[in-house]
Amino acid sequence: MSGWSEQDLQRVGQATELQVSSRRTDGSLRPFVTIWVVRADDDLYVRSAHGTDNPWFRRATIRGRGRIRAGGIERDVVFEVPDSKVHSAVDKAYHTKYDRYGPRIVGSVVGQLAAAGTLRLLPDDTEKQ
């Protein structure tokens, strides 16, 4: 179980864009970055469109915690590197949701190279709101 309510999964999963921020070592939030988000089964995923060297992605994986805003939901999250078994479902979700933007743009978040930049979003109830 992902820890998300069905309503949160629907609202965030249907949002075109998501804002993501990682936490600094002092617990404060970095500036939000706008990215795409998809729902696959009962989980939410984001991918770095510019690879694992993208600054927001590096900070998210190093710190492991942050905050998201999408679909009227704002929530503290844990960033988790998912099992590789989910990558085909995440690719399919990105194609289904974003193919209307064209293959060049969608191509930056699907496929074997993009899979390395995948993070699963889990609700984090340990951080102060």
C-alpha cells in the first residue's frame, strides 16, 4: 500500500504538472520545480526529464524527503528509487497522459535511459507540515 488515499491518487495523478521541492539539511524547503507526474496502479511517480544529473533529482535522491504540490494537494513526501519492475508501467502511464505533447518531449521521460531518473512518491507523515 502506497499510503495515498484514493482521492489524493486521483487528484495528483490527473494533474498535468506537479511542483516538487527537496528539503535542505536544516529541514527548510528548496524552491519548487515544475515537472510531470504519473500514476501507475496505486503509486505516484516522477522522472527527471534531463537525466539523473538534473539538480532537483540529485537533491531529492540525496536528501530523500521533500514536498509536492499538484491537483490542489500539498504534501510532504519521501522520494524512493523504485524496483525496476515498475518501469514499463511508468512508461505506459507517461505515454497515456502526455503523448499529446509529441514524441520529442515525451521521449525525455520514457525508455531505458529515462528509467534511471524515476522516483516513487510516498506520503511522509514524519515531517512537520
